Amino acid sequence: MLPSRPLLLSLCLAPVLFLLGCDEKPKVVTYSVPKEKSTSAPTAPAISSAPMADANSSAAMSAAGLPQVSSAAAAQFSPGPVPAHWRADTDKPMRQGSWSIPGPDGSTADWSITVFPGDVGGDLANVNRWRGQIQLGPISAAELPAALQPISVGGIPGKAVLLPGPTQTVYGIILPRGPETWFFKFTGTAATFSSEKSSLQSFAEGTTFSN
């Protein structure tokens, strides 16, 4: 006996429904997890190990490494007569006065005024420092008195020294004045010094101080 028609239809559709049910794919669910914040400590700014400069350690040093009196501390002065052919140098702030002097041989000499506290080592040290600058050897303390000549600057007794070197000549004046020492210094050729000697001496002797 054959099965009824509805039963046959059910048996035929069962495999098809089973296959369709197997084709359905499972859904993938994604979750967004917030990123964990870093708990590391912030980096501290680097601290320099270099020592801080002392404002007073080199506040007033000259190019020669000598302590320089500021212009405010230095006494006011009026220079002696300045020849018309001398040219004032205004770009040398460590000096109280500075001039360039053209020489008869085409060279240019330098005439400077500087002031320092104390005696800067004394006359012997200062003379030997100048001697070294023009390639001359040092002299002894016994030789110093013969090298120095008396001179008056603004009514103050000073000492002058003439140092002829191989190529340059130095004519310097050392003037102790209270707690300071003033220096008048010519550096140039022997020919220029010979032509300017009287002007240099007149300048120094004519210099006056206001206090």
C-alpha cells in the first residue's frame, strides 16, 4: 500500500529544509575594549649639573687677565693736549683713554690710559710684563731703579720707563694714585716714538684729575 500524498510531500521536503538550516552561518559579535591608560610617572625636567656663574667672579677683568676698575669707580680726569693727527679710539671700553698715532714710517702706534686697583704686582712686575710684550727678557730688582725716571702727571709723582725692543718700543708711565694705579703706555716703532716723544710727555704732564 502506497503512503498518502501529504506524507510523501513531507518526506521529500525534509532533506531540503535540513540543508537550508545548515547553510546559516553564526554571527560574529565584536566588542570594543577601551585602551588602558599608562600609569608611568611623568619624566622630570633635566637639571643641569653645571655650576651657576658667580656674578662677581669675572665681572671686571681686562683682556690681559687683570682686574679692571669700572669707569664709574675711576677718578674723572682731563687729558693733556692731544695733537690734531692723533685719532681717538672709541671701541676700547676697558681703557680710560685710547688714541692711534700715525707714524712717519707708515706704521700706527697705540697710546692708552688704563687704571687698575692696587699696584698690579708692583713696578718690577709691570715693567717686565711690558718687556715681555716686545720680546725683551725680564730685568732684576737691582736693575729696576736705573730703568725708571721720575715724571709728574697732574701734580702726582710717577715713574716713566723707555723700553726699546727689536721691532716695537714701549714708553710707559706708572702713576700710583690712592688705591689705584694709572698706566699711560705708548707702543709703536722707534721712529714713531722719536717723533712723538715731546707730545707724549706734554700729554702726560698736562693731564689733571678732578678728585
